[in-house]
Amino acid sequence: MNVIKLAIATLAFSSMLACNSSGQQKGTTEIKVKDGKAKSVAAFAEGCFWCSEHIFEELAGVDSAVSGYAGGHTKNPTYEEVCTEKTGHAETVLVYFNPKIISYSQLLDAFFQSHDPTTLNQQGPDVGPSYRSAIFYTDKEQEIQATEAIKKWTPKFEKTIVTEVAPLTTFYRAEEYHQNYTSENPYNSYVRAVSLPRFDKFQRACKLKMKN
């Protein structure tokens, strides 16, 4: 994968730094989202899913966030395959939420506040189509709200928003070692240098209620 490491002084540290760490486990699972619960499910791609999952799970009203892959053409992709940038998938989080506590519109606000939607195929130190900014909608109403959100947030950025808006046709849950990665690996070099600072920045800017 074409990943730009952060400019850290030592090679040893930079080699440990990216979300693109090699995994030891396989086993992606397709999650069905076209059911009666579709309106309480949202899917967002905004760079490394370690960061995104942690951010969305801390929002009040979010039941859980799952790291996975969406927007591609390869069936049951592994992390290693997604890293080749040949599967078309983006690192994505599937967000299960309670619309009585947090609305889809508010989740869209969190999406635009938690990453830079103007960088094409890049988020922070991670580069490639698998790190693209994307909103994967589950129904027509979500599509409409996503489009409206882009219009709403466009004046707030100096550059053009390049966020993709596409239907969520298939979502694959990533390998287990990716789930809850930030919270379970707080001393990981990438987590300390990228994930946690990104969460802190989001927490300072976000007006939404957090769990803690």
C-alpha cells in the first residue's frame, strides 16, 4: 500500500507508525444491512478505521462502531488485499445508532468534523484510495441528507470537499484484531501519534454529547 509514514526521527519508530501494520489474522465477514434496522445504521469512510471507530463509539447515542471495508468490488477482501489498493474498498466504519438520541444528520456533522474531506485519497499520514473520504448511504433519505450535509459544510473549508457519496451495497467486517484497536492498544505508536491526537482535536471541536 502506498502509505506515507509520519516524519519521525528514527526508522524504528516510523516503521511502527502507520495503520498499515501487517495483520496476523484473516476472516472478514459480510454484514447484512438491508433489513428493518437499516435506518439506525450509517457507514462512513474517513481514513484509518482505527481512528474513525474510536471517534464514533464515543458519541452518545452510538451503540457500536465496526471497522470494515466498503465500496469495493472484491468479495470477502482481507486487510492485505485492501492494502494493495486493487479491491476498490475503503476502510469504513459501520455505525449502529439510536436515532432517538443522535440523528443521522448529527452523525454527518461528526463525520465532517472528524477528518479533512478535502484531501483526495488521503487522510493524515495514510495515502491511497482505501483512505478516501466517503459516505455510504443505506436509503434515499440518507443520500439526500448526505448531499445536503456537503452543501452545509462546503463554506467551512477553504478547499473543495471531495467526499464520495455512494450506496452501501456490501459491508465486510474487518479482522478481529482491527476491532476496538485504539482503545485496546493505547501505547501503539500510530495510535499515540495519530489516532489519539485526532480524537482530541475532534472532541474540542464537536458540540455533540459524548459518552464520557
